Amino acid sequence: MSEQQPTRKGSTPIYVWVLPEEKTAIESNARASGLSTSRYLRSVGLGYPVHGILDYQRVDDLARINGDLGRLGGLLKLWLTNDEKLAIYGRPQIQQTILGVLDAIQENQTAIRSTMAAVVTPLAAKKVQP
């Protein structure tokens, strides 16, 4: 039979004395990186890079905006393929409506880009800092 490797739970803990504000900051940084406080401090103490996780609220915003774009495109396609509905409107009104929908799609694309910039820029800035 092979000997079992020691586990961290059976090892000696290291105590670090911190102020309440420092403890809050450390716990916040650990949550932002998706790690437990213990694992975060161990990784930082051993010199391993700690990578943050994406903000889930912003990812949810991107999914919602992407869904809006899909629905807008689907509605436009459905409307353009229905000759009966197109026959009701005059050509200038159809052009105006199509341009309005395309503008709405472009606004959504702009919203996606700005949300992505808000997510990616802070992460890129963290990687550049020493």
C-alpha cells in the first residue's frame, strides 16, 4: 500500500494580522478572482498570478443585448418575406421602417461594444501593471 500525501487541512495554518479594512479588501479581491480567501492568499503568497473572472452582471447584459439583436433581425426578416404585409405600406414608409430597424440594431451593437470595453479594459489594465 502506498503512503497518503498530506493534505492542507491537516497542515499548519498561517495567521495574518490585518485591519478590518484590509480583511474586507482581501476578501473582495478573492471574490473578484473567483477563489476562496485561503486559496487567494496562498496563490499571492507563492507568487502565482491571480486572474480575475468576468463580471457576471456585464456578461448577462451582453447576453440580453445579443438576444435583442437576434429578435430584431428575425422580425425584420419575417416582415420582409411577407408580401401581404409589405403590400399595405408604400415604398417610402418601408424604407423608413427598415432604416429605423437597422439604426436600432446598430445602437445595440454599440451597446455591446461599450459593455465589452468596460469588461475587457479593466482586465487588460490589471495585466499590464507590475
